[in-house]
Amino acid sequence: MSDTIRHSTVGYLCPACGGGVLSVVGIEALEGELLKLRCDCGKSEMLIRRQQSKIVLDVPCVICGGTHQFTYDRQMFLEKQDIRMSCPYTNAGIAAKGEQNLVKAALAEDELNVLKLMEEAGVSSLDAFHTDFRAEGDCKDPVRLNEILFVLKDMDEAGDIRCRCRDGEGGPFSVQVRDESVSVSCERCGASREIFVDYSPATESFLSADKITLS
């Protein structure tokens, strides 16, 4: 790890009051067993914990009102200075970690996006926005959904998503979250695959695989 990176900023948008919650934390704190980042309103908190070689975050979501879990390689999380976290249902930003000014800019951008989404939904409060969002129906198992999205992101970054394109020419790949499944497809050749958000043998096999082939 670089000796110059001794502190980092973590922040999220509170789903209760809408305010940005930021904290400058030392690398030693991020490597600890558990770190809590609580909003001043007292109605939400982000949890950051270490699990062996991984860093796991439980992030309150200003978009849907739920909590999403994000898992990162420990070394990458500690060193990377521009991590963005998004609501898996909408891809809208909800949290960030990294250099302080980058995190502040990310949260400011995310806040403007929330206001835009609220305006489009015709609501003026976050409670009404969350109620309206849930009324449209969301995934029944957000923890399992996050596991699937994390594996897909890892595969995409490693070049381990195969399709009908020639090797190295596939993609970009798009991911669509549905009520009970996740669909990943190649925007170039149209090949796709659906992964159900459940605990079936097929989903378990996908989560333990090194690559995925679209058809």
C-alpha cells in the first residue's frame, strides 16, 4: 500500500433526511473489524466491516429506502481513491469512498440526481419517494442481488464475460435488474443470459464460476 495514502473519506446520502454524511477515516480504522458512520439525524448509518480479505459495506439507500451490501477486495478498497456505489435497482449513486474532494463532488452529483428523480416522480419528500418506489415492486432478495451484481462486475472488469463476438471484441455489456432475475447482454452481438436471484444450483454455480458465457 502506498505510504502517501493514510486517510480516506467515506460518505453516503441519508435516506431519512437527504443530507450528505461524510467522515475522514484513517486507513487503520478501515482495516478494523467494524466502523460505523451515522447521520446526525440519527436515523441511518453505514457499516463498514472486514471479512478476511474483503471489505463489506452496508449502505443505506437514498433511492429505494433499503440497505445495499457492497463487497470489495481489501487491498483495492484501501488504495482506490474514487469508488462509487449505486442503488442496484436504478444504478443511481448513493455513496462514495476516496479522496475527500472527489467524495464531496460525487455526493453533490448524487443529491442533484435524487432531486431530479423526485421531481419526475411528482413527490416532494423522501418518504413519499421511497413508498412510490416500493409500490412499483423491487427484488425480493437484495443481498443475493448484490452478490450477483458484484460477480458480474468482477467478470466484466477481468474480461471473463464471453459472447458470440470474437475473443476480445465483446461488449460493452449491459445489466438489467428485474423483479426476480438479472439479465446481462452484449450490446454488440445481442447474446444474453438470465441469472435468477435465488439459491438454486444454477445460481450457486454462477457465483462460484470464473467466467460466464452468453448465448
